[in-house]
Amino acid sequence: MKDINPNEVYTTEEARNFLKVSESTIKRLLKNGIIRANKVGVQYRILGAELLRLVSPKAEKKATILYRRIKTKAKKKIEKW
């Protein structure tokens, strides 16, 4: 498998192969805006830099922080019951 080039444009199929995720997962990532892409006709095109951003340690750290924030809010909400 070749490396992800930040300046190259990839299809959703190529992105799925790089990220090793299912078709439903890539659709969910696109729908929720986790991966930014441009729609060309009926297909999406994803910039390589976007794929690299997704798998970077910074993205993982942000996801962890967000998860903890949501978990804390849920705990507070449940305690009120």
C-alpha cells in the first residue's frame, strides 16, 4: 500500500482502504463531518491532508477530551435523577 499524499485527492473507496474501515463507517464519518470532503456528482472526494488529520495523534487527543466532557455531562445529568 502506498503512503497518503496530503495534496492528492482520494475516493471514499481509497479512503476506506487507507483507514481500514467499513463502508458504513466511512459514510458515518462523512455525514457527521468528521471527515471533510467535496461531493462531485454522486461521489465524495477527500483530500489526503484530511485523512492524515484524522489519524494524527492530535485528533485522537481531541476525541478523548470530547469523550470525557460528554461522559462528565452524562454523569451529572444522571445524578439529578
